[in-house]
Amino acid sequence: MEKLTIVKVGGKIVEESESLQILLNDFSHIQGYKLLVHGGGRSATRIASQLGIESKMVNGRRITDAEMLKVVTMVYGGLVNKNIVAGLQALSVDALGMTGADMNILRSEKRPVKDVDYGFVGDVKEAGGEALSKLIRAGVVPVLAPLTHDGKGNLLNTNADTIAGEAAKALAQYFDVTLMYCFEKKGVLRDENDDDSVIPEIDETLFKEYVADGIIQGGMIPKLENAFAAIRAGVKEVIITQATEISSGIGTRIR
């Protein structure tokens, strides 16, 4: 099968013009089919504040009430997404900005209330791999904002890591998929205080050992759990790396 590279990049990178330009330039040089998934939480928080809307977070996750849903829809699906698309077009990349509602590519259900009511937040239940694959094979580079829909006319705020993972799983039956999660470090670190202590490769056995030894902890655990779920679903490889290193080969490979 033909290769497809999916890059997920966090909000800080796409919200600062200099880092965004570096990212887009590197992304434009990726050979073969590609897809970009982005965040934008900092911009949403800033614009909500300007509009007099309070941002509420629980364990790092945004509470999305009706007013905040309007903000994240405008910011993620509009401001951030279209800035990225315009930047890619300037680099001769034929990009198309999308949310999960477009072409029904990502359908979710509203997260049930357990200990916390997260409001209008979606958990992905269906991903339209066939529709996305047709777009990609037509030469289009999708740029996915972290928004989905419930099939009943409602948009839902959805974690960008999840969107990247679910898109990768759905597209694995059509392409050899490499999924790249980009964040502020060069990869999974053996020592969190040493940015050069990158673990080059991790399988599930090593992962369990590193967790037991306390080498891998905190937010990296669910990120790696999502990565292994993608591998089990047929994604060829997952790479965790720095946004400035997507073309260098530096990072942690999940197999």
C-alpha cells in the first residue's frame, strides 16, 4: 500500500507565527500522502477571555459549555485552521481545512457525565476512512480541526490526539500509515530533566517495564496507550517527537 503520514501538532506550535512557519515548511516536504491534525487551546482561552467567557479546566481538560463551544468552533474550525491552510497553500500544498462534521468523517457521542460534566465534549465512535481516503488520493491534504459532530446537528469539542489516532486507525486499511505526535520534547525521555535522553523505540513490553520503574509517568502514559491502540488497529508505526524534528528522524518509535 501507499504511504500516508499523519502529523498531529499541539496548539503552541500552530499559534506562534515563527514556529508555525517552520512546522508548515517541514510538513510540506514530507513525501507522499499526508494529513495534519491541529490543536489551538491557547488561542481559544485568549479569545474567550476577550469575550468575557471564563475558561474552566479540570485535570488539564477543557469544560465546554454552550458559550465555550461557540468559541472553540470559531477558533479551531476558523482562525487556527484557516491560518494553517493559507500557510500550506503558500507552500504549494493543496490543503483543505475540515472538522469532523465535514463529509461525516468523525462522528462522536457526547461524553457521559461521571465524576465531571465536561459539557459539549465528544468521544469518537465512527471515523470515515473511505471518504478521507478518496480526498487524499485526489491530491488533497486534509487539515483537521479538533471538532466532531454527533449526527444530530451538534458539534462537539474533541481531543486532537484522539482525532489523530482515530483518523489513523480508519485510514490504516487504505494506506501504510505513520502517525506522528508532536509535542515540546524530542521524544519519550528516559530522564525528564535531560532533553537528549530520548528512548529510540518502545514496544508494549518495554512500556510496562518503564511505567513500573517510574520512567514513564503522568500524561505520557495515556499518549502511549493511544499509540499502542493505533498499532493494534493496523497503523504501521507511531512516532513521538518534537514539532521541529518531523523531518529529522529524531524521536521515539512505537511498534
